[in-house]
Amino acid sequence: MKRRLLPIAMAALALATGAAFAQSQGVSKTEITVGTIQDLSGPIAGFGKQARNGMQLRVDEINEQGGVNGRKLVLKVEDSGYDPKRAVLAAQKLVNQDKIFAMLGHIGTAGNVATFPVLFAKNVINFYPLTGAREMFEEPNRRLKYAFSVPYYDQTRTGTPRLVKEKGAKKVCAIYQDDEFGLEVVRGAEDGLKTIGMEMAEKTSFKRGATDFSSQVARMKASGCDFVVLGTIIRETIGTIGEARKTGFSPTFMGTTAAYTDLIHKLGGKAMDGMYATMAVQVPYLDEASQPIRFWANKYKTKFNEDPGVFSVYGYEIMDNFIQGAQRAGAGLSTDSFIKAMDSAPIQPDIFGSDTLKFSATKRLGTERSRLSQIQDGRWKVLTDYFH
């Protein structure tokens, strides 16, 4: 009787082991393998390379300290060129060949959405994608999503009325990229203005890739706008403000995290002084007054032979927060234990001024709060604490 039961017991054990292994893809006795998809060759390659370097810096640090609960961390990187089709191919390689445990810091909204089916079919978590889109933390498959980037909608919904009141602005306008990104910026600003009994006086848009903003600026100037919400990224921000300065049009300009980068003042020069932006973690400068940031920035430059940017910080933080979750999960790291660990306690603020991030089974966005910075004398200066 016992001999007949032995094969059944062995088969049951094999099934149980198989189920556990399926849930713990990317986790071995000695390693945890994670992946990221960045733009390393396309239109935002500057951001993608910074994010990759920030992640790698944190991986090297933790491995020098003995790894995560004794396991070395391995980072696999793929280039999407900011193309959703290439992102899908990259995800298939990372998930099915490299067997990653989690996808970290994938850049871009369209690329993320396109890769969700590949990830979620294999129970792979999409952790802290680099996009402010609401799809990153809403259903479907919310269980496998963790987001830290405050949506553009929430940034302008809270930031616009706050700064409008402070400036005593009377006519609020918006210039925005004619796509979902730009529309989210405008929707947030409009909803925020309603809370203080105001409406958008003028809206003007441009096609993605536009380089001439003279007609849009002329239209806002003719409308008497004294406050302009920017649904712009880098080139469009510099082009809009530069054109306004040339024509003697001087409203208050407020952008979002999409325009919160040192490239604005490095490429746009003195004309960018005075611009505001909603943001979270701060741009790291090598001569930063904060000693911990200065030390970190110089460590980054030594390793990669270039100054860090805000996307370097994003990459570093993404990897650091993942490490915190994996460490909390303990030696028995699995998808379930990682989720339980992330939901069990907040991620506390760091040297870069991040907000406290709190997650639960029904809340997959760490925070809805942002703060304000302004370009003063050619560099970003943080002006406020986090606000709702």
C-alpha cells in the first residue's frame, strides 16, 4: 500500500514545486533577476539612459553589501526606441527567456500598456513605470501594478489653483500637445480651476513634434492671459517660453514633471528663469547644498562619467524601493510575498525629497501629492512641501 502511495505523493510534490516555481520566476537560491525596458536609441534616449544608470548604481551598491537577503540582484536591460511594438518584443524576451521576476521602471505610457498582456500572463509585476498615466495603477490587473509617478492630471489639478491664487492671476490659459498626455494636463487644470470658481480662458494645442509656437503664443497674448499651463515636454517648453519672451509676453508659466528636467535651463538659457513646474524628487546638482545628494551625484558621475539628471534619481529610487519590498518579503521571495510586503508598510522619504508612498490591495498609486519648483538663476529650486 505504501509503495503505491509513494508515486502519488511524489507527483503531488512535483505539482506543488512547479506551482511555487511558476510564482517565483526569476528567483533562485543565489539571484533575483529583474528587467527594465528603456528608450536607449529613440527620442527620449537621454531620459532612458539616465534611468538605466540610476538603476544599475543601486544594483551595484546592494550587491557589494551582499545582495537582497543573500541573493545577488541581476538587472536585464532592453531598448524599445520608444516604440510600443519593440517594447512588446523586449518584454517577451525578458519574461520568457530571461525569466524576470518583475519589470521595473519601463518608460512610456504606450509601451507599458502594450506589454501588460505579456507580463500579467506570467504573473510578473509591473513596478514603478516611468509614466504619469492612470492605467499604471487602475484595473484591470491592479494586483500586479505599483506606481509612484503622480499623474499629470493630479499635478495640475492641485498645482494650478494653488499657484493661480498665489499670483493673483485673472486669465488662465493652456498650451498643450494634442494627445492624451496634453489632454490630461488640461483636464487636471480645468478641474482644479473649478475649485476656485474659475474657468480656462483660452486653450491652444500643437501636434507632437512641432517646432514653431508663434501662432499659439500670439493667440494667448491677444487673449490677455496672465497664467499659462504647459502641457509640454522639453523642446515645446523651451520654444513656447522663448517665443513669449521675444514678443514681450510675460505670464506665469507652469509645467509638469514632463518638463521638470535640468535640460530646460541648460538648453533654454536665461529665458527659462521664472518658470514653475510641479515635481516630486529634485534634480540633483553636483554642488547641491545637501551633502547626501552631493555625495550621491559625485558617486554617479565617477561611475558613468556624466552628471546625473532627475531620471537618474528616478531609476535609483525605483530600484531602491523594489529592494525594500524584496527585503521585507524575506528569504521566501515570491510574487505573493512581495505584494504582501509592499502593502504592509509605507516607503519612507529619501534624500531626494520623495513623498511617503503607501500601497494597499485597492491603492496602487503611492501618492497623489506633488510640490512646486521654479527655475531661479539657471537652476531648479524647490519652493513648497507636498500638497493635495
